[in-house]
Amino acid sequence: MIRFENVSKVYPRTHTHALRTVDVRIRKGEFVYITGHSGAGKSTLLSLLLRRTAPSEGRVLVNGQDLARLPERKLPLLRRAIGMVFQDHRLLASLSAEENLTFALRATGTRGDLQQRALQVLRQVGLAHKRKAYPIELSLGEQQRVAIARAMVTNPPLLLCDEPTGNLDPDTSWEVLELLSDLNIRGTTVVIATHSRELVDRLRRRTLVLRGGELVRDDDAGGYAL
Ligand SMILES: Nc1ncnc2c1ncn2[C@@H]1O[C@H](COP(=O)(O)OP(=O)(O)OP(=O)(O)O)[C@@H](O)[C@H]1O
Ligand SMILES: [Mg+2]
């Protein structure tokens, strides 16, 4: 599903080597952590998958498609196939939980009963009863669950999460992690960038470790210790 082929990334303005010949494959249905210290290149790796940025060398392939060769007009299609969850949830403050989801559905041109679909996914993250609440009326953990619901509402086969539990206490982090694990069990490929040792040690899954942009470990059973 995902293939990084000797990918290097240098940010030209600052000459930062964010990634150095990263070569890795992630298969459909996997649950993978990308760990490493701050600045190791985790977010850069995710940005490449959404083609927010381009590799300086090497190729990034999603479902066999070289993203560098993807025509501009097909970008929305790529981004519709990839759900993205950010550390700072980025919900729209002026919209309720449900409206945040229907907005995402509309933005991707989904038809049908959007409200029904939104409710179904909110139920899945255990927040149907909060569907009318605005982000400010939700706890941080609830906000993050709505953000995951929003990323999932278009039913993308791939979910990318950048520090999805960054602002959460351990219990709430665990709830979010269980939710992501559930989604994975139901078939979604999940990639989580995080520097949280607790997360990675608590639910052991394949773990990629970046150090200074280099992939220094790829461990099936996971665990954080370097
Ligand atoms: N847009 C950019 N322009 C220039 N340099 C950048 C840009 N984005 C990231 N960098 C640099 O690239 C390196 C990797 O950054 P990246 O954001 O991928 O790290 P990260 O592992 O996600 O870190 P964190 O855990 O702090 O989020 C860092 O040295 C960073 O300063
Ligand atoms: Mg980051």
C-alpha cells in the first residue's frame, strides 16, 4: 500500500536533511508506529504521503502509484483515500461535532444522507450523544475522538495520525489508542507518528524508529527502547 523507495528529503531553504534514504514498505491492514525524537522526520514522512511536500530523492508510492507522477487533478482523490489526524485536532470551532463531519463529507463530494453517516461514525467513537456539541464544549479527548471520526467519515483505507495523543492524559490517550486499534481490526491501515514511549510500549505493534532522518530500526513487535 505504501512504499518509500530510498527517499531523502532536504528542505531547501534551511538545507535541513529531514529524511535520509528511507526505504520501507507498509502493507494494507498494518498498524505501524513511526517514532523518534523531535525533529527526527516523522511529520515529514506523513507529509510526503499526502504530497504536501515532494521528496528530494527517491520515490513515494501509494497503491503502486508514484506520487510525483500523480497529476494535480488527481490530488483530491489521493487525499480522500487518506484520513489525517493532527495533534491539535483542527476541528472547526464554529461547527458542532456532527457538522464538522458533514463538512468533511461535503468537501470530498460525498452524496447521500450525510447526517446519517456522521452519526454512524460518531457512534463508533462513542460520541453520538455529543453530536450537537461544539469543540469548545468537549474535553480534549473527546475533541480528538471527533477528529478521528472526521478523518474516518469518508471511509479512507489509510489513516495517518500525527501525535494523536499529544495533549492527552494517559487514560484518555489509551482510549484514543484503543479506538485506532479497533479501526485497524476492521480493516483500516493505521500509521501513527509519535514520540510517546507509553503509547508504543502499551500496545505493541510494528515500530519504525527514525533518528536524524534515518530509519534506524524496524521492529515487528515494537517497544520504544532504542
Ligand atoms: N517546512 C520545513 N522547512 C524547513 N525545515 C523543516 C520543515 N519542516 C520540518 N523541517 C525540519 O525537518 C526536520 C524534521 O522535521 P519533522 O517535522 O519531520 O520532525 P518530527 O519528527 O515530526 O518532529 P516532532 O516530534 O517535533 O514533531 C527538522 O529538523 C525540522 O526542523
Ligand atoms: Mg512532527
